[in-house]
Amino acid sequence: MLRYLSQYWWVFLLRGLLAVVFGILTFAMPHIALASLVIVWGAYAFVDGIFALWSAIAGTTHGDDRWLVGLQGVVGVVAGIITLVMPAITAIGLLIAIAAWILVVGVLQLVAAIKLRKEIEGEFWLGLSGVISILFAFFLIARPDQGALALIWTIGIYAVIFGVSLIAFAFRIKSGAAGKA
């Protein structure tokens, strides 16, 4: 799995950078309407899913765990399409869609980090992004009455932390693979 991940380390870096940019934009423009957030989030989930799917499909080794990354991609693409096709979704509906996506991605990243423990030191960063995702999903489910602004800021915080975790993981697998070559 390390060989496969290290070959596509830049995909994790790009996903992390996109998440950080998305998070910063939510802070820079907190006045955006919930409808705009729906479209931006839907596009982000779709593009993130495409990159994850591409990463899983482009791998050439057999018998590895590419399905974890591929499943994350499918979840992102489906969540993005549903969100973009139904832009009139309510704030609660958006909250549930985002929480479900984040929860599934978090669990899958935690599983991948546990599997990587045998192959690399520093899988902590991928595991941390998974734990952060799971905790954030439960927070969103527990506090649906927070309002659109609180949701926007919380998503921004999550996106920045998630993105930084993926960026750190990308550099770790890039340097880890170089040390094992």
C-alpha cells in the first residue's frame, strides 16, 4: 500500500490544498448565502471524489487496499452530484449530507491509517484526519440548530484542519517512500 500511496502522494497534497483553500474562503466570505455554500460544497465534494477515484483507478499494483480510496471517491462524487442536482436542499438536509459524507470518509481514512501502521511511520496524520472527520460529523449531527453562519465557520475550521492533515500525510508518504527505495 505504501508503494501505491507514495506514487500518488501529490493527489493527497492537492486534496489537502483544495480543502485549505475551501476553508479559508468560508472565513473570507461568511456572508455567502446557504445556497452558495450548497453549490461550493457540492463542487468540492465532487472534485475531491474525482481525484480520489482517479488515484484508486490509476494504481497498477494488485492485492492492495486501493478500494478504500476508491470508496471515498465514490462517496464524494455521489454526495456532490446529489447536492448539485438539488440546490434547494434545506440547511438540515445539507447538514445531514455533509455529516454523512464526513463520517464515511473519516472511518475509511482511519481504516487506511491502521492498515498503514505496518508499512510506514507517520500514518498518524491520516488517522488524525479520520478522527477529526468522525468527531466533526458527530458534532454536526448533535448541533443541527447552530445556524448557517456557525455551520459555515465550522466547515471552514474542519476543512483547514483536514487539509493540513492531508498535506502533512502527503509529504510523509513522499519522504517515507524515498527512505524505503
